[in-house]
Amino acid sequence: MERENRHDGDSHEAEEQQSPFAMMAGTQDRIRASVEKAAQGMPDAMASATSAARDTQRRLDQMSDDNLLAGASFSLGLAIGLFVSGTSRLLVALTLVPAAAMLSTLMTREREAAANGETSSRRRSSKTTPA
């Protein structure tokens, strides 16, 4: 009798164990469902990222040259400090993103000023308008 119970238990355990092919099929189904879910959310994520980038660029365009230079200097200094202290390279790279955006805005202004024949590179340093 005891032998039959063991035999029934062993066959039950064998049924619970899946074959490698069944396990792979289940894994593929879970991966497929995850990818489909991520793909459905991708357009919304891209739209919000585009909107955020547009708003950030608009705010950078409104900042004075002095503020952009100070912000870029701060970000570069922070990145250098993090690098020297041995922080993760990913964190150092993320710290450089605002510096790159601010310096890019400054360089664009310089090119526009050169194209328009302006001699002053600090044309946006004051919010007041000339009388």
C-alpha cells in the first residue's frame, strides 16, 4: 500500500514538472506579452518626452547668457567632482546632459549673433529693453 502511495506521489510530481519545451513556450508567451504592453505605451512615452524636451528648450531660450553659463559651469563641476570621487559613469554622464543643453543653447546664440553681425555675445544678459 505504501508503495502505491509513493508511486502515485511520484507520478503526480512528474505531472507538475513541465518539459523544457513547455517551459520555453510559457516564457516566450510572457516575453511576448511584456513586449506588447511596452509597445502599447511607447507612443505616449515618446509624446511626453518630446513635449518635455520642447518645454525645456523654450525655457533655455528664455534664460540669459550669464545664467546659462553659470548653470553649465555648475553641471560640469558636479560631473568632474563625481568622476574624481569614483561615482558610476552613468551618473556622471547624466550630470553632463544639462551642461550640454545649456552650452548648445549658448553656442546657437553665438552663431546667430555672428550671422546677424552682432558684436556683443551677452545680448540677453539684461531683461530691460533699450530706450
